[in-house]
Amino acid sequence: MFAYCPTSPVLELKFAICDSPNDPYRLDAPRDLRDGNVQDFLAALLEHGEGEFILYSESEATFVGQCSFSLRIAPFAIASTSFPRQTTSQDLDRFWESLKKAADHLNGILPARRDFNQAKELYYKNVPL
């Protein structure tokens, strides 16, 4: 998901750890498209449609767990999910289109007005986890 904030697009990566199908543990990770690590991650995701998720505790950086994930684009029906889920070509196409729109939005913002931290604050005020 992208939030098109006035000072920067915010890429929101939402993860759901399906330990309970009716109430999965949810994490979100707003990211800046200009960050090289984010660009590398997106390039790999677009190529393979999947990746590894490694979770650390925030305060002590203690390893909590690791799993693989696949790209999934909403809307989707929970009843049709099978595991392990495979990313479809339609998911990748829709994700690529979203990335192009976000890049267009970013390119439309004057460099002096770009501020990801301000965009992230606005995002957190307006988008529920």
C-alpha cells in the first residue's frame, strides 16, 4: 500500500503472521522509496515474489523468529488461501503498477520539499494498523 503524502509517498509493508487465521499478529513497516535497502528489497520482491522475514525485538535486538513470505495484493479472500501461498503474476503486475504511481508522485515533489519523516508522521495519524 502507498500513502501519497504531500512530502513523500510512504510504502507501507503490512505483515500478518497467521498464527491464528481469525486474528493474525499484524506488523507494519512504513518505508522510504529513496532508501537503497528498500529499493534492493523491492527489486528482489518483484523478481521472485517472495522473501525472508526476520523478526527482532525492538529494545534489545534479540532474535525472535524467521519465516518466508510471499507478496499478496488485496483484495483477497481468506477462504481461498492455501499454504504455502504462491505469488501470482497478477500480484506482481499490480505491485509494479503501484510502484510506478508512487515514483511518479515522488518525482512530482520538488526535491527541496521532500520529507519522508513528515510524511510518515502524517501516515501514522491517518492510517490504522
